[in-house]
Amino acid sequence: QGYETHLIEKTDKLGGILNDLTTIAPDGADAKVIRNKMVKQVEDAGVHIHKSTTISTISGAVGNYSVTLSDGVTFEVGAIVLAYGASYYKPESFGYGKAKNVCTNLDLDADINRKEKNITFLNCVGSRFDDKGCSRYCCTTTMHQALELREKIGRAHV
């Protein structure tokens, strides 16, 4: 649309949780390839990317904001879109963090070459409390990981 755009990222690389995944369900697409393609699209669109920084102050009114970043950069914008990303859920139940054979989908994605022959998936752990709701990640990812484990391990009971 031709609007000058600034993207402020608090870490040193774009992509968020996508940086921590190896594959994306349901088709097993390579997460790094998807991430790199998306970053290239942002760069090719001429977006001003500010990495390893945060917003210090915002002043002004609708259509006329002044933004100052933690690294001292200041610019004027007409609108602000806040996309604060996601955070990992670390359960406190089912032995997570205590038993070495209990992990989350994200943990399993990083260690998909496990050798256990009996594997049980529990979905919705913690998501049905405190109005958190469905993440829309677990079910599809679980099916993808179960099939991948069956393929890698052979006669695994999943």
C-alpha cells in the first residue's frame, strides 16, 4: 500500500517461536525455510527493521505519533500495531521438569529423534484453565509428531 513501516523486534532476529521449530505441521514444512522466506518478504517490502531494541516512549495522538526506541532512534508514524508474540507454556503437572521422559510439543520438536517405544500425548494441558483457551497448535502438531515418531521408530506405540 506504500505506507512507510517500522518493525521493532526486541531480539536479534525476526521470527519469534518459528526460530525454535524444525518443522511445521501438518505437512512437515521446514520452519527455517518458512521463516527465511517471510523475513525476505519483509525486507523486500522496504520495512525499516529495528532489532535488539524496544519502544521507550510513544507520544502524540491518532495519526501523529512520535516513537522513541531504546537505542535512541526516533521517528514519526500515523498508526501503531502491537504484535507482542507468544510465550511458551511450561506446565507444572504430569512431572514436567522433573521426569526426563515428560516434555512439551516444543521440547519434542527439538528432540524428535527420541527412541522410546511407548509414547503418550496429552493435549490441552493447562489451556482449559484461567480462560487461556485453545492454542490451535497442539492437536495438529501432535498428529504430525505421532506420525513422524512412528516412521522413525518403527513399531512404536503412540
